[in-house]
Amino acid sequence: MKKYFILILFSTVLISCNQTNTGNATDNKPAVSAAIENMKTIELNVTGMTCTGCENTIETALSKIDGVVSSEAIHTKASATVSFDSTKVDRVLLTQTINNLGYQVVE
């Protein structure tokens, strides 16, 4: 019985892996191109960070913003690098978010 179960499970996996995509692969090119054009990466000078806990606090807050793709804060460099969709978020919102945490973004 166990052998039949494994055979059925294996067959199901193989069948699902062989499913083909009937859509045209070029259908999403304009959307992908627009998304790439809207991506921005900026580095902000952030004062007040003293440890990795500070880094995590900033990264977590930024990751909750719709449109932020990635963020990295480094307390030893007093900086935060953020990649985001510029149609959904801007530098002002990123700065306000960090400042509201008790740190200071300086120009």
C-alpha cells in the first residue's frame, strides 16, 4: 500500500511539473520595463544609530512601506540604502519614517 501511495504522489508531482504556460512570454515586457524604470535606489545619511538593533529597527520600518523593495542600514557607516518603486513612495516618506523612529536623516 505504501508503495502505491508513493507512486501516486510521485506521478502527481511529475504531472504538475510538466504543465506548460500557454501565455505569451512577451505579454509582460512593457510592464516589466516600466517597473524597472520606476525603481530607485538611494543612500540616506542617518545619525543616531549605535548598534545592529538600530539597523534592524530601521530596516523593519522601511520594509513595511508599500513600494520598498529592500533596505539596508549600517550603523558604522551612518547610512541606510533603500531600493523602492518611485511611483509608490518617495524620499520624503522614507526620511519621515526614519525620523519618526528617533533617528535623524541629514542631507
